[in-house]
Amino acid sequence: MQTKAFGSNGPQVSAIGQGTWYLDRGDRKAAVAALRRGLDAGMTHIDTAEMYGDAELVIADAIAGRRDDVFLVSKVLPSNASRRGTITACERSLKRLKTDRLDCYLLHWRGTYPLAETVAAFDELIAAGKIRSWGVSNFDTEDLDELLDIAGEGKIACNQVLYHLRERAIEHAVIPWCAQHGVAVVAYSPFGHNDFPAASSKGGAVLQSIAQAHQATPRQVALSFLARAPSVLTIPKASSAEHATENAAAGDLRLSDREIAALDEAFPRGPKPRSLPML
């Protein structure tokens, strides 16, 4: 499994991680098995959030006895992101995850509380040993500029954003900004939201052709393409152990310049949107 630095001062983390949105809505035993299989395959980066229902409880079962093997991330809702509210939310997540610390804690998206309040809470949580780093999600460059002015260089570990073959808006400005400032980019919903390209589509045919050349699957090719930049990691969800194994194999897949160019043509980046897309 390829690893990448998680922020300018952060540890090396698996380039392909494990997302957990909607993980609690299916068979719990299958979800636990999928997460454990993913860990066994090197996908040690597990991402969750207080918003994700009972996902934190499922993760607690999956990582029992192997917490030290996991780079564990959760998120605070904007409605809870006051200084005191952030600390309370973090402590609640720690309890649900049955752990004493998070490796990274994120503001899920920007809300009405001043960023300085949330950052102060993050700093307090670091001092208390309850989190090891902090970051944000769904932040465009203007928000990142403001956050940088508050926190300073080297403090923002990551920005988690929507990124898949049919939604490449972050390539315009967000990825370059993060690369410049040593901020990891974590791509969520890397297969799209129930709209992965069909094999019968033009783009799907390109994916299939490249996959066959590597004895891989189209989804593995998609993950490799998204994680091609040095600062980008991605967190697909797996609903089964077999799916987790498939996702993990993308961590060792390397696409040629010609293959990247073919995918770039098949799934054009498009113009920069007025606002950052998010789910």
C-alpha cells in the first residue's frame, strides 16, 4: 500500500483509506468484517464523523484490539463547533469509538461559529492529548486563506473534499493551494454518489480498457487516477470484505502518463465552478 504524508508535519498514511458514511445502514457484521479486511490489506486510514449515525460504534467494534494500527479521523458538525461544543463533541466521539485519542479531528464544513473558536478548541484538544492533529472538510481556497491567517503554517493537516471522475473542481485551485501549504487533500465519495460510470458509457469503456491492461478493475483505476497527485489521498467505502480487498489493491496500481491523459480526456475537468461542490 502506497503511503503519503498527512500534512506537512504529519505521519505517513495509507493513500487509500476507508470511508464510513452510511456504513451503519447495512449488515453490521459485514461492515465490521469489511473494515477489518481493509486494515489487513493496509488501509489503516479510517474516516468517520459524528454525523454518520452509528458508524463510530461500528468502527469501535472493528478496531478493537488494534487501535495502534489505525489512523483514525472523525469530524465535528458546524452546529457544535463553538469552543466548548467542539470539545464536548470530540469527547463524545472518543467514547463512541472506545479510544482515548483521534489522529485527526475535522470541522465537517464551515458554519456560523468563528473559525478562531474552533481552532482554539482544536489546540486545547491537542494539548490534552485527545487529538493529534486537526483539519477541515469542504473548504474552498477563500476559507482556507482565512483559516491559515488564524492558525498559521503547518497547523492544517488536511482538507477533505468531494472528488471523483465526474467532479474534478478541486483540481482548479484547492489541490494547488493545499500542495503549496503542505495540507493533505482527502477525496471523499471517490466513486461518485451512486453514479459510477457504466461500462457501456464512453468514459466507462476507457476505464475498462485501462483496467484490463493492468488486470485490475475500473474502480481500482479510478482510485489510482484520483490519488495520482502527491498530496491526494482517498477514502472509498466498502460494504463487504471483498470490496475492501478490491479498494486496497488500488494502492499499488500505477497508471502511465498515457493512461492518465486518456482518463483526463474521457472525464474532462470542466470550468471552475463559482462554489466548491459538496455532498
